[in-house]
Amino acid sequence: MVTIARDRLRVAVQKSGRLAETSLSLLRRAGLSFRASRDRLFLYGENLPIDVLLVRDDDIPGLLMEGSCELGIVGRNVLAEQRLTALPGTDAPAERLALGFGGCRLSLAVTDGGPITVPAQLDGLRIATSYPGLLADWLAVNGIRAEIVVLSGSVEIAPRLGKADAICDLVSSGATLAANQLHELVAILHSEAVLAASPHPLGSAKAEQVERLCARIEGAQSSDGARLLMLQAPRAALAAITRLLPVRESPSVLSLDGLPDDIAVQALCSGALDWQHLEDLKRLGARGLMVLNVERMLA
């Protein structure tokens, strides 16, 4: 492993699993480049003093709490579970940014064709889960008294093994539930990947690095699916043109030298901008239409 001074920022990322590759891709789109250590568990930042630790998803909140990392990309479900199960008086990591990928939900599920049709019928029964904190909190809020059976894996087979009457587990497509003759009863938490921050105070240099990286990540997110439309058109058609555009913000309008009745328009549009939009704009008198992909943005 590369030896580094701790004046460098550290970001913890899942080493394998559904968030791993997209997390690293996001950091690269934010302008970071890395050199991997021999064991491929540490990525040394080559162009900025920001390094990446590749770890288990469940370990990320703990690394943030102990100050081994300043930032981490982790599922909201993992972060929320850590917050609920942390020792009293312990400061938990805070969610800094929602990242818009890795979407799933933590749901209660029951056997197909079974007697349980509403959550209230779980009262007095056993529920298997890997998220006892979140489940206990939901049960308390909803006034349901059930026995929580904690399992570290293969939660979905607990009903067939007679270990539980229902489960509380992460659901994405629902295919795993269907394969085990289960169906969702209710979702108790909607999750996605988030950027989480350590609760420990930072010095001015690291705080500046954190703000810089957050701004870059937001810029990388904002540019996803964005298109820059450039055109010229009659000034009188501006209102009609604006109504047609799937704009993210008000377009920029410039006067043209020597053409007092014409304008140049630049508009940041969503990915919904298609050929039909361009043809409709041309019928309004627009010309010289050009659509450019937006690689990165910074507010």
C-alpha cells in the first residue's frame, strides 16, 4: 500500500458490488485520476490530494466515524442503519449529497398466497432482516410488536426454513423475492447512493478540499443527459421557442450585429431534446441549430 500523509483527503468507496463501478466513474467524471496500489485496495490520487479506499460497504460508516476517511460513497440504507444502531452519544456520519444511482428500497415482504395482507398482521410474528435498527424503528413508529430475527445473509429464504414469518430486505427489481415466492408488503425506506461526510471537524485545508470535490461531483451530476442548444432566430419567435424547449434554466439571448430583428439563443436542455424539437424550432424560423453534449458543469 502507498504510504501517504494524512493531509490528503480520503474517500471510502465500495470495493465490489452494485455501487462500486458507478462510484469510481463518478469520481473520474469529477476530474480525479488514480494510481492503484498493488493489492488494488487503495487508489492514490495523481492530480489532486484525494485518495480512495476500496472497502466493504458496511465498513464505510465506521471508517467515517473513526476519522479514517473524510468522505464515503455508501447506500443511504447502510448510513441510516449505522445512525440507528450507534452507541448513545456517538456522532454519526451525515448525508452530504444524494447521488442518483443505486436506487432500491428496504421493504417488508411476505409469502405469496399467505395470510398476511397488511402490515398490522405482523404483530406478534417473526421478521428476519439484516437491518435490525431500521426495522425496529419502523415497527415502533407503526405500533407493531414483532420479534426481529437478525441474519447476515440469505434473508429471503428465512420463511422457507421456518426461521421467520416475514422478511425485511433490500429490493431492487423484485426478481429475488419472486424467485423465493415472496412479494412486497410495504417499503419502509427508499435508498440510493449518497456522499456521506465524517462527523469530525476538519481543518481549513481539508474543508476546502471537501467543498471543491462536492462542487465537482454536483457538476458531474448536473451534466448527465444535458445538451447545449445553439441557434439563431427572429426576435419575435423567442417566446414560442422558449415554450418548446425542455430547458433547465432560462436561455441566454444575444443581439446580433447588423440584424436588429434577429437573436442568438443558447439553452441548456435535458436529454429529452430530440429531432422533433429541432424540426418544430425550424418551423418557427430558427436556423443554424446546433446541439452539443455537455461533458461537465460547474455552478
